[in-house]
Amino acid sequence: MSFGICTLSVIPCRVAGNDRAEIVTQLLFGEHYTVIEEQEKWLKIRTAFDSYEAWICRKQFTEISSQNFDEHSINEFDSVGEYIGELSNTIIGNQNLPIGCTLPFLHQNKIKIKDISYLYRGLLATKSFKEIEKVALIYLNSPYLWGGKTPFGIDCSGFTQMVYKLCGLKLPRDAYQQAELGDTINFVANSKLGDLAFFDNEEGRITHVGIVLNDSKIIHASGKVRIDTLDHVGIYNSDLQKYSHKLRIIKNYESEL
């Protein structure tokens, strides 16, 4: 068994070992993983953060030892807390890191991966749930991208997962998985800032999620990260002048903090 870490800003993770296969999520800098299957050009991985399984290109693989993997797994690391942070060293030069990237063993503006040290310039995530609206608004107008996790392209559950990560709470990757956690809120009127609202399709399958804001608003990734009105029916899109998503359930995660 081998282990790896993401040393690029973003690595696409696919449903199969094929350049044309669907991208289902992304690895961000500093995230580590286990290799569970190998092909000539592709590796199937399981991420340490959320146990998500997908395929990455072998050319983008950086191997770490089992000891390094364990050290990354037992420690809590800082994250990039602004739209873009900057990383540099004498080998790679400068490297831009989108918000949410992990900064392993950060100390005095330096991080270390294997035996390589990097200098980090930028803000850090506060990991305070009180900052959830401020953090969510950083992503406002980011384009929707299936499988995306950055401000340059993000999907609905990637958005909620990343915002929660930056505020100090770990969520699974997909909306239906996120809906299995937390405490149920029975009425929209009883929901609070930072709660997650989930929406289903005609078959009753949860297909969408957003973050509840104050004043009957919700911020979510649909076409782009946007703010719409939320009521007991669902999300009302003012641009379309109709409901775009049907409300299924609202969850509160204070017990997870």
C-alpha cells in the first residue's frame, strides 16, 4: 500500500482512470490520501479528509511514507483563509493556492512536506463557526463546476464542505452524506445562520444543498454561488421568477462542533 499528498494547487479526481472520465471531486494542496488501486497511468485513491474514492493521474502523484501519512492524519492543520494565498520555495518558485488548501505543519510562515520547506504568504482560516457568513461570501459568484472545490469552480456540496472546513467543522463530500449528519430542524422559521438546507428531486433523492443565511435567504451553488430566498417550499430564484429547488430537510450541526 502506498500513500500520497497533493503538492499541486488542485488535482482533478475522476470516476474512472480515463482522461475523459467525469470529474467527481478535487484534491487541494496539502490533502493526503491512500492509494488503493493502481493502473499504468492512473491511481485510485481514498482521501484522508472525507474517505472519498476517485482516480488521479499518476503524473500528479507525490508519494509520502506511511509515517508521513500518519503524522498528517493525527494533526490539525491551518488552511488558506483568503481567495488566493501564495506559496514559494527555491525549487518550485511561486505557487498560488486557492482558499481552503491545507498548510501542513505551518510554523512562522513556513510549511513542510516531506523534506521540502515552503514559505506561505497569506491569511489563515479562523476556523470559527461565527465567521460562516463571511467565509461563504468569499465564494459569491464563483462559477458552478461539477466536482469543483475552489472559487474558480465549485459544486453545491463542495461549497458547503469547504465553507464548513474553513469554519472548523468536517463534512462528507456529497449532499446526501451531509444530510445524514446533524440535527433536524422542523420548520424554516426555526433555522439559524449556518444551518444546511437540503433539496430533493422527483424521485426523492437529495441532489442539492445550501447554507441558510439570515432574513429568509440562502447561499448556494447553482449556475454560480448565489443568494436566493428560502421558504417552506424551497428556493425561489428571483432571476427565473420561480422555485428552482424543492426543500426536503434542514440540518443544524452545533452538536458536531
